[in-house]
Amino acid sequence: MIDYHLHTKRCGHATGLPEDYLLRAEAIGLQEIGFSDHFPLSLLGHTPKAKVTMESEELVDYIQDIEKLKEKARIMKVKVGIEIDYFPEVEEKIGRLLEEYAFDYVIGSIHFIGDWDFTHPAYAEGYRNLDIDRLYVEYFELIEKACRSRLFDIIGHIDVIKKFGYRPGTDLGPLWLKMACVLRETGTCIELNTSGRDAPVGEFYPNQPLLEACLAERVPLTLGSDAHSPEQVGRYFPEVKSLLSEIGCRELAIFENRVISSVAL
């Protein structure tokens, strides 16, 4: 098993040293891990109300920290990734910035609609005055744009818009099929992100119907705990392994120097 979504305390809302995450991964028998801390929003011209990413001057040190950890790891493979927010108005800037660094993989995620961080508990009240059906349309339009930009190897927590339990009243089956087709057409991998189980919504990202739609379209799948502390590494992975086996998933995507390959589940 692998865990490709680990954070560090540089983002301002995580704890522990990278070595602590490695030790936890070794203890639970993972074969490979990847750190994908939050890319500095300041470099994208975005200033959030709360600190949710590392500062621009920390980025090189973050990469060096994980490279050093690679050397310390004996049997564990360690990859250097990054999670970067997608804003359609700065696509070109994102592309230029990513070319400056040698990441093994890049996770593209959406945490903001405009200036609203809809994933942050402090701003969850923003859902109450919105048309949730329309919000889902807007959010997944951004996901589609992110895929079609081809800037990212992986789309992070693809249905995180459900985090606080707000759901539309419409049948989402056609939307899941559309998203699976977009992912396949653009060659974009998704992650099964287990952090949603500990969110108010209480389920993985993506939910099982969207996951099954992606598998039916042969969309590559990787795995991430979205750990913000060492004890969260690999959370719920035994359950995930059973789920994936049950629905016919036999392999997981891995990356090196932004080249995809696969390992058996």
C-alpha cells in the first residue's frame, strides 16, 4: 500500500516532522509514501484569511527536507510531491512555477471558490445561504477545467465540496459519469482520499459511486490519507483495501519524476 498525501508543519495546520510520518508508515507496513504539502498561495497571488500553505521562502527547504528523508529511508520509497490550488485565472503562472521544481507528482486541488475557502471549518457557514445544486455545478466545472489544463498528475479529494454534509437534491449519477470521462480523456489520476471519513460528511473522497464510475472508465487511482499528523498516516487503509478489492480494483498508480506507473494492490 502507498500513501501519497502527507503534509508537514510548514503549512501551518499540521504537526510532526517528516521523520515521524516515515516512522509511522514503516510501522504500519506501507511500501511507499509521498509528501504533498500545500504550495505557497502567495506565489499564485492569493492571500487567504487563514494560513493554509507554506510561505514562498519555505518551498526550497521543504523539497530539501524530503530529499534528505529519501536518503534516510532504508526500505521505504519516499517521493517528493506537492499539492497546489487550482485557480483558472493563473493557469499559465502555475505551469511556469511547476517547471521550476523537480517534483515526483503534483496534486491539483480546489479549496477556494473565489475568496471563499469552502473546506475550512471556520468558513463552513458560507454554505447556508447558497444554492447547493448550483454550487456543485460550479465546483465540478472547476474540477473539469483543472483536468483539462493538464497541469496536474492527480486531482485531490475530488468531491471535497461535500465535506460539511451539504448535498444537492439532484441525481449525481450523470455528473459522476461525466467527471470519469473527463479524467480518462485528460489522463488525470484521482486519489482515494481517506480524510473524508473524519470530516462531518463521514465518507471517503470520492464516494463509492464516483469511484466505481472512474474505475469503469479505467481512470488511474492512487491513495492518500491527507495526513496532517503522523498518527493519521494510512488511516482507514485496511478498510480501503477491502473496498477496492470488492469493486475490482487491482492496482494503484505511483509516480516518479512525474511519470506514472502502477503497483499491485
